[in-house]
Amino acid sequence: MKAFLKHIGLLSIVIVVLLCVLDLAYTWVYEHSDPRNKTQFILSLKESDTLDYVFLGSSRVENTIVTSKIKALTDKTVLNLGTQGAKLDDVNIFLQLLLSRNIKINKVFIQVDYLFNFESSSDIVRSQSLPFIRKHSIIKTYLQKTDSSFNLNYYLPFYRYAKNDYRVGFREFVASSINRKAVVNFNDGFLPLYGKMKSSSISTLPKTILKQNKSFDIIDSICRKNKIDVIYFCAPFCQNLKNRDYVDSLKIRIPNFKDFSEVVTNNALFQNCSHLNEEGANYFTELLIKELKL
Amino acid sequence: MLFNSFSFLVFFVIVFSLYWFVFKTHNRYQNLLLLISSYVFYGWWDWRFLSLILFSTIVDFYVGHALGLTIKKKHRRFLLGVSICVNIGLLGFFKYYNFFIDNWVEVWSSLGITMHRSTLQIILPVGISFYTFQTLSYTIDIYRDKINPEKSVINFATFVAFFPQLVAGPIERAKNLLPQFSIQKKFCYKKAMSGLHLIIWGLFKKVVIADTCATYVNVIFDNYEQMNTLSLVLGAVYFAFQIYGDFSGYSDIAVGLSRLLGFDLMRNFNYPYFSRDIAEFWRRWHISLSTWFRDYVYIPLGGSRVSKIKQVRNVFVIFLVSGFWHGANWTFIVWGALNAVYFLPLLLLSRNRNYLDDISISKSFMGLKTIVNIALTFMLTCLAWVFFRSNTVSDAVLYIKQIFLRNDFSSQFLSIERYNFEALLLVLLFVVIEWLIRHYEHPFLGKYATIKSIGIVFLIIILGVYSNHNDFIYFQF
């Protein structure tokens, strides 16, 4: 029994050492590799830079705003920081991270549609922020608020990488180690969608609007405090949208709100009812430039 | 409480410590501890299921006892009937009630008669198919005078509910496991180490091989209409390794845990994908179930000592029953039937016991023949697995049809943001390791056993899938 317990003890020590070493290695790689997601990209931005326009929101921003087109037509610096599944908490963290790097933002465009009814964060942004949990107080605070496994992720070595293997596990670690190019080109931030929507594709907005969204209020106050011109907007939906009244409620609730939900009337420009395809994104971006006089 | 969960680790450390340090010299207390822990383990899923296992235990204990007291054939037959009716009745109700009702209604509606569908909200108790068969083997073996009735109710209850193998086997025989509860255990370093190594190897198969394959399998099978030929073929291959890694991984952990407690369980898998024909495959796959059906269904039906026509009937009976045992769905029945069809030519040509030797590949024509046989058997198995994995028989037929009609072998980017072939390297590596260790239970033998086990632990940590909570597949059976 003694020999067996000795063996178990040795194995346990080896496991703990492995976990610590792997945790350090993964963290180092994510901190030093070329960015492969938008959290990493923000943290890699040069400090004290100036950005004319920043677009924040979910995939309805990421797949919709053709940044290169805005750059070409307006000669301004633009970033598309839309991220799949992002909610207002994630918009908040992106905004705070940008400001923490002393980046001056002249105008920020925030997609607020069904997102207004969510006081939560995206699993994707949350897991992609995990490598920086111990280094950035803003990320730590954000995860403390949004991550139910915060303590395990923060204190247990390698737990964050194992439990989120899908986003920051071995595969991503290898890709980052060899600086494999990400799917998104961050200078642009736009990720086009291809194909056309099925006629049966529909989108449904919530029936009622939340009375108050704390994340939204924080974003609003941050913008005011930092004198950032902010425009809230609703990206286009196809003609098969249900509960369109919800957008009208948003207009009443948010004074500087721009409604683009109905500006694209041709369903052929959509990949699905909530997302424009590449052609649609180009069409909408041109329209946006004209409408907002960018 | 899954074997690959933190709660189970804590649970087992407590049980192990009490077992070897507190009750070391008291066999009765050790068994009582195992019984209580087994009920805690089982009740962790749903405490209500405990009543079923208790009921089966009490019935079979007293039936066994009564069988030991009577020599009258009529009485003995009646007592055996009680045991079979109670056990199969419970299994039938909890597992197959809705299936039979649904099909009954379907049959009538196909004749134009509408019937009221009165299905019940029945939750399938975890592991019911396993412990039912285990406890049935006890009463049948007493009836056949192969064993004597167990005198201690604690020992018998622990035999039925022994937690390492309770929910997914191996389905143990009373003859092998029950006497082990009466022996005073002494800790054996060698046995414990082999148990530990089996646990590590089982975990590797589950969290690295099975769960990685599962991420691809789920996407491919759920969207098979949009998949090209290569994806569909890989989907079937990945599922073959998912179910093998999952189930044999579970069995390895079960055997390993038992060895840590001083018990020996039977081997459930013996590298089935290196089989040279289907008959050999069934001697190497889920051995505890195959031998159960052989001993309690096939042989009583006459086995291979009857006319060829009856042999064919017997083969179909055991494969269909085996398929149905897996679940109340036509997909499992077709899977069983397909295996029977595969088996048939071997039976008719009396070649079903051709490969009883160890597998080796010589550098000759025979070596090439072995490789071809292994590949063909694997392909046939994969084809059958499509039925096992699909939701309906028509889904499975369409899946296979698409494999042959799509004719598109390009690499496909899946919605899990991975290419369809990405898990292949891992699977190939696993096949190579398995081939090299095919004469042993696990890879941790020889001089560098400790280093090898640390290497596998390292792979479990970095390659394991922990984000998706994947239950063991066989829990549903």
C-alpha cells in the first residue's frame, strides 16, 4: 500500500506541475502571438491611437459593416469589433479595453436591437478573454460579473483552457503558437457571409422591451464620461421579421437611435433573416455612409 | 456521477480510504461499505431508481434461496419464471412500453383505424439493462445447479449494485463475481497498479478519442443531408471510434476501479476493430453481453447443435434480441439484423470459428489477406454503426445512400469550425497504439511504464474534451 500511495503521490505532483507549466505556456502564447480574435486584437492595438469610427455589436455588425469600404470612401480610421454572439456586456468590455489603452474614439456605433433585452455576455467573448484573466483588471472584473466559474478559472491552473477547449484549447494554442492567420482580417474586422437566405427564414424580435438594461446604462455613461459621440442602431432585418413593434419601442427608449431594420428590402441580399450576405453588406455600408454622413 | 467527473474522484477517494484503511480487516464491513457507496452512486442520478434495484435484489435473493431449498422441477421452473417475469417485466415496462404503444398505434393507423396514443412519461432508469441481466444470470445459474444460492443478503445486494460496473457493465456472472465478496481482501500492489493503468487508459479512450470524435459525429449525423461523401464516410468512421472509445473506455475504468478494491472483473473488449471477420468481431466486442446471450439464449435454443435452418434462426434471434436490448428503436433492431446477415455466410460455410488465434501480420500473401479482412470487417461494422447512430431507419438509409451517390470527396468545413478530416490524425495514432499493444490490456507495460502513463496523462490533459458534457453512450441502454 505504501508503494502504491507513493506512486499516486508522485503522479499527483506530476499532474499539478504539468497543469501549472501548461497554464503558463498557453497564457504566454496567447499574450505574445498575433491576434486570432477580437479581444486579442484590442489588446494588441497601439496605445494612444485615434480611431474615427468603431462599430460594436454581435455578428449582425461583424457580417454587416464593410470597414474597408468606409475607409476607402471616407478616408477615416474604422474598426469593426462586432463578434458572433456578443451581448451588451461584451460591447461594454470591448469599449473599456479600448479606453484602457488610451485610444481616442471619435464616434462609436453600437448595435442595439434584441441585445437590449439581454443583460448577459457571450460565451465566445468570455472564453476568449480567459487567457488575460490575471493580467487585466478590466477583464477580471468583467469575468467576475459574467462567469459563473470565475473562481475555478482564476485559481485552478489550466482549468480555463481545459474547460474552454473549444475556444482556447490545444487546437487554438497550436494555431496561435505558429501564428496561423485568423479567419477574420482584423484591419477590416468584417467577416462576409455568402449565399442567399431561404424564403422560409424568419427572425423574431422580443414582444416587449426591458424597462432598464444595466449594461446599456453603463455603456452610455462611459461614452458620456469620455465624450465619445455614440450612435445606437438596429442593423437590417429581412422582410420576414416578426414583432417589428419592438424596434419602435427602442426608438422611444433610446433617443440617439437609428433604425436601419427596414432599409434593405430585397431578401436576396440576406444570408439569413438576421444577417446580410456579402453583397447586402456592401449595399448597406454605402447606405450607412450616406445616411449618417460619415 | 460520471467516472470522468470531479465528484466521482472525491467519492472514490473516500470509498478507497475507508475500504483499505478503516475496514481493512473486516470483510463484512468492507462489503457493507461497498453496498452503501453503490447505492449512493446510483442514487446520485435519481434516488427513485433505487427502489427498482432494491426490488430486483430482494426478489432474486429470495428466489435464489427458494431454488436452493427445492428439488421439484415444477417448483423450480415456477421460481425461475417469477425471477424472469419480474426482471424482464421491469425492463420491458421502463424501456419498451412507449415503443410498443407507438408501434401498435402506427400499425392500426396504417390500416386506417385511429387509436388513442396513451404513452407514459417514463424515465429510463440508468443501467437497468445491465443489472437486470446480471441478476438474471444468478437465478438461472442456480436453476441450472451451476452455483449455490448466496447466503448473505449484503453480499448479494453488493453483487447486483457493485458501483464500478453497475451502470454500463461488464455484465458479470454470479459465478465469477459473487464468491469474491466472501474473500478477505488483501491489498496487492501489482493488481492496484494494473487497475490504475487501466483507469488512465480508459480515460484517454473516453475524453480524448470518444469525445473528440463525438464533436465531428454530432455535426455530420445531424446535418447529413448537407454533407459530402468524404464527410459521411468520416462520420461513420468517427462514430465507430466514438462508441468504441466511449464504451471500452468505460469498461476499462470499471475493471480498473474494481482492481483497486481487490476485485477481478471480466474483460469486455479485446481490440474488436482488428477482427478478421464478423464472428471474431463479436468475440471481441462487448464480450460480457455476447457471452450472456450465448449462454442464456443461443445455447438453450440449441446453439450450433441443431439443423442449419435452426442455427440460422438462432443467430437471427440473438442478434435481433441483442439489437433490441440496446434500445427501443427500430434502428437498433436493423443494426442487429444487419449483423446477423453479416454472420450468416460464415455460419453456412462453417467458418464462424476460423479466427480464434491472436492477430499477426506476416510479410507474405497471408499478411495482405489479413489486412484486407480487417479492413473489410471494419467497413461492414461502420456501415452497421450508421443504423446504430441514426435517429430513424430512413435517416440511416438516406445517409448510406448519400455516401454512394454524392461522389464528392473534397474536404468540407464543418459548422464546428473544423475541417472534416481533422480528427483523423488522432484516430490513426490511436489505431497504431492499439495495434502495438494488441496482446495486452493497456500500453503501460515494461521498463518505461511510469513514463508512458505520465505521457498519456499529459495527452488527456491537453487533448481531452472538457467543454462538452458527454455522458457515456451506453448509459442510455
